[in-house]
Amino acid sequence: MRTAVVIIGGGPSGLLLSQLLHVHGIDTVVLERKTKDYVLNRVRAGVLERGMLDLMRQAGVADRMEKEGHSHSGTVISYGEKTFRIDFVEHTGHAVMIYGQTEVTRDLYEAHEETGGKIDFNVENVVIHNANTDAPHVIYKVDGESRRIDCDFVAGCDGFHGVSRQTIPLDVRREYEKIYPFGWLGILSETPPVHHELIYAASKRGFALCSMRNENLSRYYIQCALSEKPEDWTDEAFWEELKRRIPTKQAEELITGPSIEKSIAPLRSFVTEPMRWGRLFLCGDAAHIVPPTGAKGLNTAASDVHYLFNGLRDYYGNGTTDGIDSYSTKALARVWKAERFSWWFSSLMHRYPDQSEFDLKMQIAEIEFLRTNHAAQKAMAENYVGLPY
Ligand code: RFL
Ligand code: PHB
């Protein structure tokens, strides 16, 4: 079999890239290790930047998002009993959209099926061959049968644990990593959100986040130790701990209920360079990870897709290679800025096990500065709504 672009990974990066290329008549095959149901049931991101919204529109999959998504023009930050709001629209002229990654992926799968996009689920043993030549091919197994696809390019959209990044030889690849000494315990519950906007809460007991998916679906997180397991936490224990970390007013208003999902995510900053090796391009979590504070993971994956899609469209449209040649440099320039923002916001809001009294004072001083300084709020808002592509 032959195609223009083999896309490894049917998560949001892979599907969005496939759909954008499809709109421009460029043929792709997506290879996904899991089943469709598994991919659709992963609860992850909830906040979309305007760049991601534009890509969804360009891919022709924005209708449900425009109807059911909720535009948020600001966010609340609390520390102890004090709260303040950062108004994104006032500072940047832009808002963000609350629309779950689950919904984004569902819309992309539906469009992919409607347009006859090719996707193999349950693939195993994916191996990329000759990526640094003009004739790459990909070998994999499905239902016990070996298959080979010859192609012009390979897009590695297979997440942090995928094979694409590992295909780049170690003497070419440079990796940068920071592991944070805590995780996020998250729950999803069919209850109304405690507030109409997100609340990022710094407290003596650790960080908490009040987020949402819709009027009757809330997403809450609390910072936890890396040694903890979701089963260690009953719903009651979770709600009690959350209430201790948010201001009393919100704690009193919080409507609790049974969790329908409960999981722990470790926090990590990670970047691999370069993001291109020959005809293999890395996109999204395959190339970089951010801690979730600031909601940049999916959005940074989307900016990679934007640069790669434009490069491939130019290559197939008019034969120019400038776009694909500058892919890694352009994508990484924006990735590092998202890494900086996520690292800064995480460092500001969490309790660290080895934090000194001085470190705590610095955190409070910085939050106070953010509360009272227009320029600091503007910088925060510009990063939160998404830096331009
Ligand atoms: P994904 O979503 O990991 O998809 C990769 C896909 O590749 C498949 N795969 C393979 N397929 C074939 N062969 C192989 N060898 C393969 N190996 C893997 C996998 O099964 C999977 O389907 O990466 P992608 O597409 O780059 O998307 C990245 C985003 O999923 C991720 O950045 C975000 O979810 C991060 N994130 C958030 N991002 C935001 O922008 N806003 C948020 O509010 C936000 N909240 C979050 C988050 C991530 C979280 N967790 C659980 C890590 C909240 C949480 C709790
Ligand atoms: C979420 O709703 O899952 C979410 C929102 C904001 C973040 C991280 C996660 O910063």
C-alpha cells in the first residue's frame, strides 16, 4: 500500500493533521495502537486556545464546538481566602473555549469516518524505516497480519510513549526534562461547576483546580503525592480536601456528587530536539510534555499541527520545501514559550516538599504582584489565551 503521509497515533494531533490534509486532497493513513472507544474515553484537556479553534474550523469540524463549547473571558486565582480575576478579553481581546478533548476527538473521528479517512486501530509493532531517506516506509501488525505502507512522509503523533521519537538516533536527539515532585488527582462528576470560570487555587495544603466541561459536568483536581493511588481516595475524602484548598465561599457553595472518573497524572516538563529527522516529523506529546497548569498540552500539539500542515500543504501544492524545512525551528520556538509558561504557573501555584519559608514568601510575593500589576496580568493573559502562531 502507498499513501502520502503515514500518521502514527490517532489522538487529537494525528486526527487533526489527517483531517486538515484531507481537506486539501492529501492522502493519509492513521495507525492507532488502541481501540476507538479507548481513545474516546480518555479524560484529558478542557481548555482550547483560539489557534486550536481556528484549526478545527479549517478542518471543517467546528460546528458542535461552536454550539456546545463555552467561551471563557477570564479566570480566577485564589490563595488562601484571597481571590482575584484575570480578564483575558480586557488584556488581549481574546477568550478561551471550554470544550473537552474527548469531544474534540469524537468530532474528529466522526468527520474522519464521514470523509472515508483511512485508519487502522489495534496496530502493533509499528516500525518506521528509512525515515532519513526520500523513500520511508512503515511496517506494522494488525490482527496478526504484517502490513507495509510506503509514503512520502511520516508524522509521529503517537504521544509521549510512542515509537516515533525513539526512531530518531540518540546522537541526533537531545532531550530536556523536569519531573515535578507531585501529581494531580482529578475527578469528573455530574455536578454543576462551583463557579462559572476556572479557579486556580494555591493553598497551604497544596494546589487545587476547579474546572468544568459543561453546566452539569465538573472537573476538579488536587495536588497529591506521587506515591498516592486513585483508589486511596474515596469521593468524600476528595471533596473534603478540595474544600480545604479553595476559599470558604466556594467551599460552602460546592455541590458534590459521585465521581464518574478518578485518575492521577504525574507532572512533567519535557522537550525533544529536533522535531524533524529526515522525512519524520514529531507532533504534540511525542515531542513535548508540559505540566497541566495553564492548559497548554493539547494547544501546543495544535500549533505543531498548524506548522506541519502548512509545510505539507505547500509541498504538495507548489513543491516548495521552506515550510517543512523550517518546521522544527518554528514549532520549537513556540513550544519553549509554552514550556516556560507552564513551568512558571506550576512553580507559582504548587507546594513543594522541600520548600523553605523563604520560597513560600517568594510565591506569595509573586502572586501578590500578579494580583496588583497590570503588566503581569497582561503577560499571564497573553500566554493563557495562546501566543500567536
Ligand atoms: P495523545 O493524546 O497521547 O495521542 C497519542 C496517540 O498515539 C497512540 N499511540 C500509538 N499508536 C500507534 N503506534 C504506537 N506505537 C503508538 N503509541 C501511542 C496512543 O494510543 C494515542 O491515541 O497525544 P497527542 O495527540 O499529541 O495529544 C496531546 C494531548 O492529548 C495532551 O497534550 C493533553 O491532553 C494535555 N492536557 C491538556 N492540554 C491542554 O491543552 N489543555 C488542558 O486543559 C489539558 N489538560 C492534559 C490535561 C493532560 C492530562 N493528562 C492526563 C496527562 C489534563 C490532564 C489530566
Ligand atoms: C481541565 O479542565 O481538565 C483543565 C483545565 C485547565 C488546566 C488543566 C486541566 O490548566
